[in-house]
Amino acid sequence: VDTILEDMKSFRDEIITKYPPKVAKKRAKSMVINEDPNNPPEIQANVRTVPGIITQRGCTYAGCKGVVMGPTRDIVHIVHGPIGCSFYAWLTRRNETLPTSDSDPNFINYCFSTDMQEKNIVFGGEKKLKQAIREAYELFHPKTIAIYTTCPVGLIGDDVHRAAKQMMKELDNKVNIFGFSCEGYRGVSQSAGHHIANNGLFRNIIEKGDYEVKKDEKKYRINLMGEYNIGGDEFEMERIFKECGINLVATLSGNGTVEKYHKANTADLNLVVCHRSINYVAEMMETAYGIPWIKVDPLGATSTVKMLRKICKYFDDKELTDRVEKVIAEEMDKVEKVREEIYPKTRGKLAMLFVGGSRAHHYQALFDELGMKTISAGYEFAHRDDYEGRRVIPTIKIDADSRNIEEITVTKDEKKFHPRKTQEEIDQLSKEGVDLNDYKGMMHDMSKGTLVIDDISLYEMDKLIERYHPNVFCAGIKEKFCVQKLGIPLKQLHNYDSGGPYAGFKGAINFYRDIEAMVGASIWKEIKAPWEKKTYAQAQ
Ligand code: CFN
Ligand code: HCA
């Protein structure tokens, strides 16, 4: 490993020199050697992909509809646009749902779209959208309908917000209808879509919720934010919280319902799993209602333990702490038994992770537990703080880009300000050493000399693999078969292929087993990468 890390500097420089000068200048800033993990170097992130480069990124619509809003199962999500946009966001993310009864709504299995045609592009699609809303209401009687705009809708200028208002009136306000202007091209990646979704989620749902904690309601109330129940992760977390006596009020948005979101304001604490996608709502809830948020990471058994202890530290209650420690001891016993058996087979192997805006960081802990070394990693669309870990000043500024959303001015004096914790109390907790906000980034947790690449290109990925032959490469479906044709197994960290859950204790065990099977399979040696064949001609 040490030799690899020494070589990485020259590898980086070689890659950059292959690019035309202008491109090289841009890419150089996004490819950095993590020289001092305690004081990570600056990295360029959240900027436009150089046109012509093959990127891993998705679009703003994907971030808004697919990621943040999509998992809410009692909303009818209507995609206003050509059918492909809806089709390609139809269950591919493997966000699981589990209604509690037949009357508990679950619309996730449906794919709602206005299926815009050329005629609608020329003459406008608002009529078609309104008809779609009418039909969806008659067929499914949802309490909430959300509309998502795709690129062509933005280009022709359909006003989905006006359509939403008109339809609410037509349906006698029996259904809450609102729109998201999340056209794919609006931002440089999914990230802009997260922001747009957060603004709409806060304004149209959370703000309309309850603020009163009823007398008979249980204590230790938390919300789980930025947890989307991929492969059942949220179910495993629910299980752990239940064992510990921690009360989960709402999860945003895995297996989520508007009904639960309306109770979110009654929680004591917000746990933020994916900071990238939901930090805006977390900040707004802290500012508006005084509910503090902490970053947590349930990926990896040790991270899960840390998460649980962090929650205990916040509540500072012996009864809770004792119960949680008992759960930790029992669960870790089971985890360790499996880990000890697998560790000798995975120890010393190499991993690379290029995913999204949080998993490329969180999953490194699971590889650490297997004794595997992450030599290179990067996000698709994260921001500098996700890498460098610097504090972002809390702000309640609403993105002016999301049309029809005015600045929200919620003051602490307003009645709805969370009654149980004032800002002064929060400040006091913080002074007492309660780790309210943990602002470490990915680079803090990586070894010295590792190569960190933002928005990696296909070319850079190919070259990384050619030079360092990792034992496993972690990315998504677009990369999967390119990488496997090079003789390297690819683990999808988005949808877990068909596996999961990977969060929590049971998840860690699943992950250990799946990775062991991948890195231990001899079949990969049979696949020859192009450069291992005689006929391979290197492009200059
Ligand atoms: S579930 Fe999350 S954890 S929400 Fe985000 S940044 Fe995507 S859909 Mo794919 S797997 Fe990925 Fe993260 Fe947060 Fe998922 S790393 S790219 S937009 N993501
Ligand atoms: C998205 C969703 C995605 C894509 C996964 C992939 C997901 O960003 O549009 O590229 O394999 O997790 O489903 O990130």
C-alpha cells in the first residue's frame, strides 16, 4: 500500500497531462492527494462537468424526485415530462416500503407521468398535467400530490405551480398539491435537486405539521434524516432504535409518509445520515424550531456504536444509556463472530469508492472493519464541506431558484418555535462538550497519500484500475460492467446490487459476507482486461 500511495502523485500528474490544457487545468483542481488528513487540502467540487467528459453524475430532477421526495410512499409523485424521465426513476433505487395495513397508502409501485408528446411541447402541457392530477385523484384518492418538472417543461415554460393551485381549488382543497421546479438542467448535478426538494419539503409539509408533544407521547424522540431505506437500511435502524427504547418519530424519507412528517416537529433531536441531501431541512428545523441536528453514520458496526453513544450523550439519561449499552454488547458479539471469521480473507485487500455525496465516505468504515484499505475515493456531486469538513454557517435562506418559494422568515419568537429547547440551551449543551455538530469530512477519515477525485471521469476510472488493480471497485450501474470487463468486481453502493441492508449491525454482517464473496471469487482472474491482451492498442 505504501508504494501505491507514493506512486499516486505521479499517477495523478500523468492523467492530467493527457487532457487538453484547458480541461487539464479544470480537472487538476478536482484531483488531490490527501497529504494531511487532519488538515485536508482544498478540492474543487460542485462545479460543472467539462462537456465531453463521461461523468457518473445524474440530474437535478433525479436529486429532487428520485432521491429526496420519491421514497415518500403516500404522495402521488407525478412527473411532468416525457415518459423516459419517470420510467428511469421507477423503483431503480431500491428504496423499500412497508405499509402497516391495507389502508396505509403506498403508491411507490406506480409510475406516474404526463407522458408529454411533441404536441404538448408545441402547444403547452398544463392541460395534460391537470388531467393527470384529476385522474390520479379519482383513482387513488391521495392526500398529497407532488409534481416534478423535467427539462422540456422548463424550456417551454409550463407553470406547474399555477396548475397545482388551480387543481387544489377544483378539488375543494381535499388534496394538498404542490410542484417542484426541478428541471434536470437546473444545477450541475443531483445536488441542486436535493436543495429544491428540501425547500419544498419544509414549506409544503413540515411547516404544516404539529408542534405539540402530547402528554402520553414517549420520550427520546428522534427523526432520522437523509435515510432512504435502500435495500431495507431503514428497517434495520428501526429495529435497533426499538431495541434501545429510542423513539423514531419520522424518517425522511425512507418508507416515509406525510402523516409522519407532520409529527417531525415534535422530535427532540434530528439525526442526519446523509448530510449532503438533507442538510437544508435539518438547518431549517434547527433555526425554526430549535431542534438540534447531529451527523450520524450507521454504516459499519463501529460507526453504529458511535451513533448510539452520541444519541445517549445528547439525552444524558442513565436509563437510556444502560439499555443502549446492553444492546451494543449483544449486537457486537454477533457482529464480531462473523467479522473474525471473514477478516483473514479480506485483510490487506484494496478498495476504491466513487459514489454520490455521502456513501463514498461512510462505506470506508465497513472496509476498515474488514481490514481493507481504501486507496482512492471521491463523490459524484458532494460539496467541499463533505470532503474537507468545514462548518457551514446555518442559514435559512431559501434558494431563489425554486420558483414560488419566497424567503421563509421564521423567528425564534414565533409561537411555533419548538417549546422544549431554546437556542441558549443548545449553546449551553454545546459548551458542555455535547457534540452537536460533527463536521469531519471524507478526507479526515482517509489515509495520508490517498487520491481523492471529485466527479471522476470514465477515463480516470479506467486508468486507476489499470494501474492499481483494486480488489473491489464501488460505484453504480453505469460503471458496473465497464469495470467488470476489466476483471475487477464492482459493488454497487447505490442499490447494493440485490443485497442489503448494509446499515446497522445486521447490515455490517451482510456487507462483510457480500464483500468476502466478491473479493474471494477466483472467476475474476479469468477475465482479461484489454491491456492484458496482445491486440490492445493504447490510445495516445
Ligand atoms: S441513497 Fe443517498 S446517501 S441521498 Fe444521495 S448523497 Fe444518491 S441515490 Mo445513489 S446511492 Fe448515493 Fe448518497 Fe445521500 Fe443514493 S451516495 S448517489 S443523491 N445517494
Ligand atoms: C440517481 C440515483 C442513483 C443512481 C445509481 C447508479 C441511485 O442519482 O439518479 O448510478 O447506479 O442510487 O439510484 O444514484
